[in-house]
Amino acid sequence: MLRRLRARLPRVRPRLRPPREEVVSSKAGGLGTFGGVFTPSILTILGVIMYLRFGWVVGNVGLAGTLVIVTLATSITFLTALSIAAIATDQRVRTGGAYYMISRSLGIETGGAVGIPLYIAQGLSVALYTIGFAESVVRAFPALDEKAVGLVTTVLVTVLALVSAKTAIRAQYFIMAAIALSLLSLLFGGPVEAAEVATAPVPVERESFWVVFAVFFPAVTGIMAGVNLSGDLEDPNRSIPRGTFAAVGVGYVIYMVLPILLAMRADAETLIADPLVMRKMAVWGDAILLGVWGATLSSALGSILGAPRVLQALARDGVLPRRLEWLGKGVGEEDTPRVGTMLTLALALVAVWFGNLNLIAPVLSMFFLTTYGVLNISAAVETFLRSPSFRPTFRVPWALSLLGFVGCVAVMFLINALATVVAIVFVVGVYVWLERRSLETAWGDVRRGLWMAVTRAGLLRLRGEEDTKNWRPHLLVLSGAPTRRWHLIDLARSLTHNRALMTVSTVLTAKGVSAERQLAMENTINDFLEERAVQSLVRVIAAPDPFVGAERLVDAYGLGALAPNTVLLGDSRNPAIRARYCEMISHFYQNQRNVLIVRDDEDLGFGERKRIDVWWGGLKGNGGLMIILAYLLHTSLRWRSSEIFLKVVVPTEAAAEATQANLAPIVEQTRTGATLDVIVGHGRPFDAILREASADADLVFLGMAAPDPEATNDDFERYYEQLGERTAGLPSTVFVLAAEEIAFGQVLA
């Protein structure tokens, strides 16, 4: 039976190959906390914004405003650092940094949706820093061309990154010494001389608080520089938290002291007009140049090291299209992503050619805030769910991570609401694209735990009496092999609107069916349904025969209030099994399950889906349920062009007028768009009227008499046989038997 069912299922598109769980193995001899996390992070924090735009920040918003901006920006970074520490101490963080952590927490779709813009942000960061370097060089040597300097510097930094990540990190120690020398020179300096102030330009128009914040914020995003080198660390679980916190703390202290010095030593106009005003304040002005050059080059180096590794992880996890999987290749013992580095170089060169600092910085703010926000919500959800698998050695209250997420979103909207919407749409678009590709992963993520928590809470709240206002048909579809009775699934999909629960069920009658074989069949049917965009649960059970299996499903299937209230099955035209079939229908009815029996036209199916006939006897019982079902079909996508006709038979013209007058207002109050059609019988048999009036319908709903618990099964069997004879030759017909203790008329009120 199992083989026959598999053979009937058409081949479905194979899922994309799962990514390798182990992207890169961290090994002894890798980078440590100071060299691998603190150094690249602090050098990126103390970068181009500090030297070339910090005076501009103070000049625009004043000392108090600058301290607020620094504190607010650092608070967001600190909360994100807490979330990073929680995630990093729970899992083995490998190549990809923030992308790796997000994808292993919220799933590969969310990780990819953030990882792609994160890579773009890192690539643009290279341009940000080399443009800053070029700007400072040209101010010291006006004969040089700023764009040419930026392009050449970008290429040279990339070459250094390609030589060796460790070599690049060692080079940063000398850069750190230059930055320390420049800060000491500034600390022991003095105010700008009066003669120099006199040469300052006329007062300039000041920018708003949030515009200034957007330009400054990339200055505190340096924590990504260390996180992105996670695959090169000897012990990332230990190094990432310690190095990140140290960099955030040191950076905050420096950024709180510098504005005081700047505000005391120059007026606002001078601070705004002269990007290198620190050079005039320092004891040794050229030390500031060394610091600027060192900071910009080290930051560019950190970004050119990090961005290709994010791209490498994206390619190895299968997030990028298959034709780009070569971007995941690494070279040498350090697994250097050379191809990805060259691609990042191209992106940076384009940005250097067309960009400037004030244009690129706000764009980076949006991308980094998006990444920070998702990192925070990842940690918040993981901590809130308290899954046994989430056991970080560094614990953070979920409320703090949630606060970090809210802060990121709020600041994004305050900076630029339109840009925020564009960023969200971009991330959601990538997420949907990845979800449609049906990526498989070799790891679990928190989403299942989240849905389990929501489902549990919902189930507990759904206890109690059925609410007529929110009633929907939760369908148990006894389809057997889906390809043989696809019309049942097709009809069920249109009735549920992807809002109600739907379960496609199959009974395996072969002897000795194992649990593994049942699970394999469920997976096969799931793939078949997903290929056709059918949202449904699947249940496969083993039983001696289909009738016993169906009765077991009705008796036991479901969880709390989420049990199917309606059974949808096909008609049986085999006289040899009619008695057992009718016994099964009686069993469903006695268990208060509504029954929908579909007698399909094998040649025409559901025709053009233009006309639905409901043979109506009022709002009670079957009549109310049939109108609800017809309305659900009429409002579904595939039946949206259909019309509903409520057929009522009366004996005389006088009765027809009275019926029309009485029922028309009731039909109108149902707001289903149905048309009342009163038919005068003139003594004709009902069967003849039925065949004549519904001959051109695409689907007919016909009420069915309830089995009498006091009568024998033979009586119901004879009735069902007569029902089949009565409807012979009709278009596809659904026999409706309402069994729930619910007033379906109130659903239509």
C-alpha cells in the first residue's frame, strides 16, 4: 500500500541541499581576545567619525547634545553586546559573526535576510573609512586628488587583507599606538589660536539632532569588526563577550571626554567648518594626522576582513543562489575568502567613486541598526522561551535584549522614517525569497519553540464552549492517496481560506507498518502539498481497514479545542462496502462531527466554478451549515467569480409569493450575496425538480438526513442508497450533515 501510494504521488521539486552545519573549525593557534576582538573593535570605534566628524557633531548640537548622542548610541551598542554575549556563550560561533548567530537562533531565512544587508554594510564601511583617509590626506597635501587617493588606498588595504588575517591584525597594533599618541597629544594641547579662529568661515546652517545622530552612529558600530572574525578566533565563546565589552567601555570613556575638550577649545562655527580642527588643538598636530590615518586604515582593514567572511558563510549555508556557491570557497590554512574579498573590493571602489562621508554614514546606520535589532530580538526570544538547549554561560534578562530591539527600531524611525520602511521592506523581501526557496538546515532554531509557546497559550485560552462568532470548518480530509482524490483537497483548501485547520489523512492497511514508514509517508505527502501551496497538517495511521482507521482518527485526533469539527470524504459507490461506509458515517455523526460527502463528476470536476446551488430548508441544521460553506467557497480565490443560488421548492404560486416575501429579508440579512430562487413544483417529484434545476450548476449542496440512533444501520444504508439514485447525473454534489451542537444560523447573524 505504501509503495502504491508513493507511486501515485507525482515527483515534487527537490529541496535545496542543506548547508553544512560546521562551516569552519576553529583551531588552536587562532586569534585571541585582545588581537581578534578588542583590537579590531576599538580601532573601528575610534575611527574616521571621531577624527573627521566629531567636531562637526559638537558644533551642531553642542556639548550636552553630543553627550546625549554618545550615551544613546553606546547604550544601543551595549545592549546589543549583551545579547551577543548571551548567544556567543551558548553556541559555537563560527565564520559569519552576526549572521551566523542570527541564523542559528531565528532560522536561516532571518539570518540571510539580515546577513545580506550586513555584508553590504560592511562593504560600504570599507569605502567610508578610505574616503575619510583620503579626505584627511588631501587636507594635509592639497596637491593630491582625493578620489584617486581613496581608490588606491582601498586597493592597498585589500591586498594586505589577502596576504593574511593574522598579519593584518599585527599591523593594527602599530596603528593602535599611533591612535594612542594622537589622543595624548590632543589631551595635552590647547585652544585654537585666535588667528586661526579668525580665518574660520562664516556661520553655517546647523543640522538637526537626529541627522547628526545618524552621521555619528557608525562610530560605535565597531563591535561588528570583532564579531565578524569569529571563524578566526581560537575561543570565540570566551573572546567575543570579553573583547566586545572592553571595546564598548573604552570607546565610551573616550567619546565622553573628547567633546568636553572640543567644546572648551573652539567655537561651534570652527568645529563645523574644519574637519581637522583637532590638529590645531594638539601639542603635536601631525600626531592627529597619524591617528586619523591609522584609525581610518585600521577600520577599513577590519571591514575588508569581516565582510568577505560574512559573504563566505552566506554562500556555504546555501543562502546565496546556487550559481554563487563559489563565493564560499576559502584558500590556505586561514581559509581566506579571496574571491569574496575581490567582490567586496569592487563594491567599495564603486562607493568610493560616487560617495562621501555624510552620504554613506546614514546608510550604514540603517543597516547596522537592523542587524543590531535582530540580534537583540534573537537573544530576547531565546531567553524568554527558556528552552533546555539554550544554556548560555553569560545570562542576560530577556527584557534588556527586548529594550535593545525597541531602541534600535525607535532610533531608525527617528533618523529617517522612509529609509526605515525601505530597510524593513528589503529585509522582509529577502526573507520571503529565502522562505520560498525552502532551504533545509542541519541545525534547529528558536522558531519552533516560539510557535510551541504561542500554541500552548492559545490552546489553554480556547478551552470552553464553542464561540459561534468565530466558528470555522476545521477539516479532517479523508483523502487516501492525494492524487486519486485531489478534488477533496482542492475543495477543502477553498473552504478553509488558509485560516481554519485542515488535516489531510491517509490510512495504511498493509500489515506490519512501522512508525518509520508512517513518518516517511507523512513527509512525502507534506512535500506534495507544499509543492502546490496547500497549507495543511498531514496524518498517516495504520489500521486493519480504512473504516477502522477513519473512526480512530475521529475518536483520537486533535489537541484540546483544536480537534477537527468537520469530516470531508469521498462518496462510496461500491455496494459491497456500503453498509460499513454508512456505519462509519453514523460514527462520525454520533461523535458530533459535521460530515461533507463529495460525489464528484469525474469528467467535469467542479466545472467553471461559476455557480453554486444550495437546496435550502432554512437556517437551522443543514441549511445554515450549507450557506456558510457556500459563502466560504464564493469568497475563496478559485471560486471568486461564482454565484450562490438558494433553491427552495414550494407546491403553488401562492406559496411561492409568500415564501419569497418571508425568506428574502432573511437571505439579505445573511450578507452572503446569495440569490433566493423559489421553484414551484406543480406536483412534480422532487428528484425531477432537482435534476432539472441544478443541471447547469458547477457544485450542488444537498442536506442529508441524520442517522437515527434508535434505528438499525440497514435503514440508514437504504436511505443513502436512495440518495445516490436521486442525485445520479447531477454535477459534483456535496451531501451535508450538520452534527455539531451549534446554531449555525447565529454564525450568519
